[in-house]
Amino acid sequence: MSIDHHRVLAPHTIRFCPLCGAPLAPEPVPPDHREQQVCTRCRFIFFLNPKVVAAT
């Protein structure tokens, strides 16, 4: 038996906080106020597309 399902990591598939298990809700997040999934209990921000940054 072969299962050929692909799991997609997208905003509509992420529903619960990985830290506390509470529901996530879309909210604008500073500094650019782009909408991200934010935990309704612990305020954890689930960034789906974090940018790589290096500083010297």
C-alpha cells in the first residue's frame, strides 16, 4: 500500500501553537505588519518564511 499524500506547510494548514497547543490566528506583525500566524495564548509567532540574516 502506497500513500502518495504531500504535506504542505502553508498558513491555512498551521492551526495550533507548537509551544502550548492553543489556536493560532492571523495577525499583522511588526516591523512590516505582514500577516503571520500568532498564538492566541502565549503570543508565539509562527514565521513560515523567515529570512536568513547575517551581521558582522
